[in-house]
Amino acid sequence: MKLVPSENHAQSPDSAAVPPAGAGPPQAAKPLSSRGKPVETIVPAETVVICTSPKAGSGRGAERIPQLVQRLVDQGLRVVCSDRLAEIIDTVAATDPARLRAVVPAGGDGTISLIADRLPIGTPLVPFPMGTENLLSRYFGFTNDPRAAVRTILSGRLSRWDAGRANGRLFLVMVSCGWDAEVVRAMHLTRRGHIGRLSYAKPIVHAVRKYHYPPIMVRASEEDAEGSSFECRGALMFNLPCYGGGLKIEPDARGDDGLLDLCALQYGSTLSTLRYVAGVFSGRHRTWKDFRRQRARRWYLSSPSRVSYQIDGDYGGRLPLDVECLPDRLTLRIPPPAPDRNWS
């Protein structure tokens, strides 16, 4: 663990976003849009915990962490930087919540989910994307520009969003089982360090040749109004409307409605998979009768065969799978509006 003390503890961490004279006392934070739930911020905080991952990021991206640390110190903040989860948990536990400005997971979607899962509910997160897809960060506008990250830490507004839990493991974006999860499993078995999109070429070819599309039984929880059960060959459950490669499979998914949006693929073959992908690119897939869409708070999935599932782009295991929505589980500091070009 690396502790970087502030050079000026008397300086308020909100000094980069001082309100105009006569603006009055601090007000409850408001969401930047109609989505998400606002959280009141009254007491200025001064500690920032940066969580790095040895597997995420490479090259130029890794050099941005010390730049971020230095800029935070220059703002008078106390910075703790570590790649050990136990130290991160202990540091957050020992910090007065009113003085914890943000926890910064530096990595991909899996890193953010892991950190959020192990820290107390309500811990403010500011992702610093260094993964392959960075779906959550792209959706909310987080970047790995140190200057932008400092602005968000200092003046970003807090808002709460839903998360999900799949077989006891927290996820923030989506869960799926079937062909695409088999691709992720193959990648998991061969992964060595940082991966890029081209790294998926071989696992995709392997899945095209070997996957047999076994049946998947899907059941919504009994308390859901749309409770039902059916069979499909692939299923995807979304908390946010994001998927790798920018594919808009379920663009209507909301991260603040307390529900998970399920998309079920009724047919299973290489040709049908190519058809579904083409339909997603054209935007026509949601009108097809063999593409089923349904919302529920909780889903149960099983199969008589060995079917893989993936969580936020990481291999999760084999069915059966119990997936539920956790309302207001995630707290983020949302990036403020972009400044003019003279900001530094």
C-alpha cells in the first residue's frame, strides 16, 4: 500500500468547484439527468483510495496512475494507492465515511464490480477505466484522463444506481449464458495478462466450431407480475443497456428501475447466431418473435447440460444461475459537464 499525504490539509477538496459568492449553504445534490437517485453531500471529504489491478491496463494507461495521484495531492487530498484488496478494505473501514471523497477502481468492469462488492453500501466510486471494454465507464462518461478524473472526484455529484447479484456475486452491467459466455470461458482458460479485442478471435472460432446450443430453462420469480417459465438457447440479463463491441442488444434497459431486462434467443445454431448479430446491428432484432424480451426483479436459469455464464465480461461458472436486481446498490460520482479548454 502506498500512502501519499496531502501537502495542504487545510485546503478543502471542493476548492476546485467553489460556488459563486452569495450562493448560500450547500444544497442536496441533484442528478445530472432524470435518471439515478440523488444523494446529499454536506461534509467535505479529503481521502481518496485508488485501487489498481496488476491484470488491467498496460503501456501508456499504467503511467496515468501516478499522474492521477500527483494531481490529487496537488489539490490537498490524502491519497492511498494499493493493488491489494485486503489493504483497500481496511483503509476504507478505517476512514471516516464523511471524509472519504472517493474510491477509484483502476481497471475494467470486473475490477469495478469486485471493489463495489467488497466495500460498504454507499461508498462513492469513481471508475478509472483501464480494461478492454469498460462498459460501465463509457456509459456514465468516466475516462482515464487524470485531469478529468480529478474534476469528477472534486465536483462530481453523487447518485445511486441499481446493481445485480448472480449466484452471490455482484455485477453492474449484465450477465449472460449460452454461446457468448462460452467465448468468455474459452478466453478465461487461455488468458495471459492484459487482453484486447483481437484476443477474442481464437475463442470465437472455437465456440463457432464446438458449441452445441443446449436448452436453457428460464423462470421469473413468482413475485414478479410477469412471472413465467420458458426454454431458450441463449439468455442475456441487463442492468444497463451495454454490451461488448457497442452492440445495442437491449437499449431500453435502465439502471434505476429495480428490474433486470432479459433477452432470450429462441433458436440455437451458428446460422441463427449470425442472424441475431446481424439483427442487432440493423436494430430489427427486437421485433422478431424468436427474440423474447421480458423484465423481472429476479431470474432463475438452469440446463440439463453444461452451460457457461459470464458476469460483466468475466467467466462466472456453469448453470444453474440465480440472478436478482439490487436497487440503489451502487453509488457513483458522476462526471460533471465538460469544462472549457482552458481548464487545467
